[in-house]
Amino acid sequence: MRVERIKKERRDLPACLKTDVSLLDELIQRYSGKKGIMIPVLQETQDIYGYLPREAFERLSRELDLNLSDMYGVATFYAQFRLKPVGRYIVKICHGTACHVQNAGTISEALEEALKITDGETTGDGLFTLESVACLGCCSLAPVMMIGDDTFGKLTGRDAVRIVKEIRLKNRNTSI
């Protein structure tokens, strides 16, 4: 049986949503002509944009002579790389053994309900991305979550929701 591929029509994005690939100029100049650069180039590109936009892949491939499929292979293999924009705050909920037996699932459910997103999604305002992780290495604090570099332990669902509400309120009262 033959399967036909469905080609997706590529639409041009409005100017306000296009990726400014000129931000890569300095990076391209620094790595041009060097070997073994793929991972550091992808890391620095993600530092610039917060994720790895398609347009950046295309420019880096052209300018640094990197194979596009190899770049996507590396970016999809390593968990550190993101292919979609993420929120300003990444909320990581531990689901390791210690957290699991201490009801980490209720924390995830409470946050999903409060933020109106599911695991891996970002809130409409771009403030939070929810992410389940295998282990945060804080078993004595189970159940635990991290937001940025801050760790919150011995949580209940109510505690977790209170924390993200406080962050949201703080961001409304300051310019982002």
C-alpha cells in the first residue's frame, strides 16, 4: 500500500511574528569555518530566541554549512533544546518515584486547571510553560517543583497554584 504525503502549504507570517535572523550575525561570524560547532551553535541560538525557530535553522544551515537534517536530529535528541516558544517561567513538576508516591499528580492537575494548559503547553499570555520531568533530585522535598532556579518542596496542589498566582500578580504589577 502506498502512502501519499500531504504537503502543507507554507504561509508567510505577518512581519510582527517573523524571526529576526539578523540576531544570529555575531554568532555566525564567530563560528564560521570552524568544525564541531553544532551543539554550541544550537545552544547559543536558543539563548537568543528562547527556542530554536525554523528560520534560524535555515540560516545557520546556509551560513555555517551545517546539514539541516543533522541539526534537527541533534535538536530533537537532546531534551535541552526546544522547537517551540516557551513561557517566561518554566514550571517543572517532578514525577520521580519519591514525588510520585507523594502525589505529584495532584500538583500537575491543579496547575493544569489553574493555568488552563496541559503538560508541555504555554499559557496564552506567554508567562508559563508547564513541564513534567523525571526527577529534579530533591527527593527529601517531595513533592517538588521548580520555577526557573527556585525550588518549592513539600507542596500541595493549592500551594503550587498559590505560587504561580503570586508570580502572575508580580508580573502584572511590573513591566515585562
